[in-house]
Amino acid sequence: MTVKYDDPVALEHGKLNIRPLREKPDFPSWAMKLTMAVTGIVFVLFVLFHMVGNLKVYTGEEHFDEYAAFLRRMGEPVFPHETILWILRVVLIVCLVLHVYCAVVLKMRSKQSRGEGILASPPRRGR
């Protein structure tokens, strides 16, 4: 527990700690949580659009082929063939890396803030 007004008796017996359990991070936790929220929304949108595209299978082969061709032609007058598709793939990979990184870092910060070590083993029972 970190306190501002330390009690000399409690400090002497090791019940209070005047040092913080972890140092102030360079990248704030609220920003990581916001990053996870935004990347999560990107994933939800991807799943929805992917589902709609896959449902085209039930409308017939021609509709599904038109949809596949549309994905490759997106933005074609401005961008070359399949460029938008590759940009979307890269965005999804970057979102995945950011989402996993932020989740791991936030979990480690949470454990440090509670005073648990990252490699701390669970308490042993019985013995």
C-alpha cells in the first residue's frame, strides 16, 4: 500500500510502504485502454463486413464473384488493383498487434499495482 502521510510505527513494522509499487509509465493506461477500444471496434466492423460478404455465398455464385471482384477493385481509379485490400489487411494486423500488446502491458501493470509480481507463483495450499 502506498501512502502520502507515513506512520513511523507502521513503517517500522513493514506494514506501510512510502515507495510506489510501480513507476509512472511513459504511455498512460487510459491511452492503452482507448487503443484497445478502437482496435476492438475495428475488429467488430471487420467481422460484420466479413459476415455480410460470406453470406453472399447463399445468393449464388455470380453475386459472390461480383463481391470478390469488388473487393479487388475498391478505389481503382485512384489506387492500383487490390491496393485498398492490402491496406485493410495491414490495418488489421497492426490493430491485432496493438490490441494484444496493450492487453499484456495493462495486465502486467495491474499485477504490479496490486503488489503481485509478474512471475509470482500462486500461494501453496496445505503442507
